[in-house]
Amino acid sequence: MKRMTHPQHGWQMVQPADVPMFERAGWTECSPPETTAIDDPVEPDQQKPEPVKTRKRRVKNDDSL
């Protein structure tokens, strides 16, 4: 499979038999380093804080009051 890029549509993996059709539509073959994803690290202040865990107290239904 080959990687093809397009200015509007990004990139896509294409079967070798489909390359001529994609080239006619304006796609170009690209090298793998151009399309590799970059992992964006999440900054500590952007992380969601953990929710506070609370325990509910069980109350018996006491009719003696």
C-alpha cells in the first residue's frame, strides 16, 4: 500500500492498483516521515482532576422515634 496526500483531504493509504485514479484526482504520493503523527503531551494543568470520592452514610429507618 502507498501513502497518498491531498491538500484538502489529508492522507490515505491506497492500493497500488488505485494510484493512477488518485493521481488524476490531484493526490500525490508521499514519504512516510511526512505523514507520521506527533504525540502531543498533555500539560499537567490541562488534565482533569480526579473526582472526589464520597461515601454515603446508611441510615436505618427506625420507627421507634
